[in-house]
Amino acid sequence: MSESTCDLVDPRLTSNAVPLAVTRKRPGGSPRTWAVAAAVAVIGAATLGAQIAPIDSAIPLASSAKRLPQLEQQVAASAGGFAREVRVYRWAAPIEPMFRYYEVKLGGVRDAVLDTSSAIFMPGATTRVSYQLDFHVLQDQCTDSTPRAAAPGAAPATCKSWRRARDKKRALSGRVGPEPGAWLERATFTWFVRDTTGELYRWRMVLRDSGLSDNWQHYTPLTDLTLERVQLTRKTP
């Protein structure tokens, strides 16, 4: 038997806090999973032309989050789908503990296949949460502003400006990655919601390590979170 509890969004960050439904197994059961039921509650009540609650009211935010409206405008500029809403936040913390926080909160499964076929994904349903991980690549990178092409038959042009893998490794060495020598650069969580009218929405949350300097020689604990909700279908009036 399972017991249900609720985890509220930090009330200091939103006045429309919506609880995430939690399914927690008793000791000895499978790992704890968190259903993103609030997504259905937020979207399912919306109708065409109605006011939809802000997307960050349905997602738990770790404390000390700082919203970045200027970055939201940049992300929204590449809009897709029929309707899109974006929120961007930043924390003064490494990405690894932030990833672990959301892995538990959202109950994500790594590289899970999400089936949104209408036959099994009925109105009011939410898929599981799938996440993908990208790690920092320790490889030298040429940073010449204008790469110079070699003459026909000549040796490749020599790069004059480099970002060195040894500098990146040294800068990141103070962090504790999932395994020795592996540091997270990005974690992407994805899930789908079909509202009570049958419209399909994609939710995506991206954690990005933003603390590495451009020259890879210095690191500051910073993590950006980009949360987006995209309406993928719209019924013809």
C-alpha cells in the first residue's frame, strides 16, 4: 500500500502554488516516484482563450532561485508549436546537486521512451518523465574568430587561439560528478500532458552548467534552469 503526500512550490516564488502529487512507497518497495499531476490540473482546466496559470506554479523550485526575464525573451524568440511559455532561473550552485534534486522531485527515468499515441494516452493523462544527460567533453577547442582555410594541397591552417581541455579539467576538479572525471554540463527532463479536451502539451526542463568561464580556466558554481511548456496540437474551431 502506498501513502500520498504533497510538496508545495515555495510560496515566496509564486502566489499560485500548486502541489505536486507524490506517490511514496513504504520501505522495501521500489524507489520513490513523483507524479507531475499538477501539470494536468493547470492545463486541464484551461479552455481556448482562457487564462492559463504560470508554468512555474506547477514545478517545485529549490530555494534561492533567481528569475532571469532577459534570458526568457531569448529562448522564447525561437518559439515553436501553437503556444509557448518559458521561465528561466539561476542558482549559485553546481549542477550536480540541482540535478539530483529534480531527479527525485520529478521521478525521472533516464532515456525513457515517451509514448503519446492517442490509443493509450487519453485526455487528462501525463506521461512519465524522461531525462537525458550531457557531460563536459575534455577536448581542446579552437576559438579563432574566423577559421582560416588552408590553401589547396597545403597542410591544415594552424589555430592561433585555444581553449585547453587541461584547463577545463582543472577548473571543474573541485566538483563531485556522477563518476570520477565526469562532470554534468546539461540535464534535460521531458514529459507530455494531454489536457481534458485532448490537446497535447510538451513540458521540458533543462538544467545547464553556466559557471565555466569562456576560456575554461575558471569555474563559479552557477546553474541555469529553463522551463518551457509548448502546446503541440490545437483543435479546429
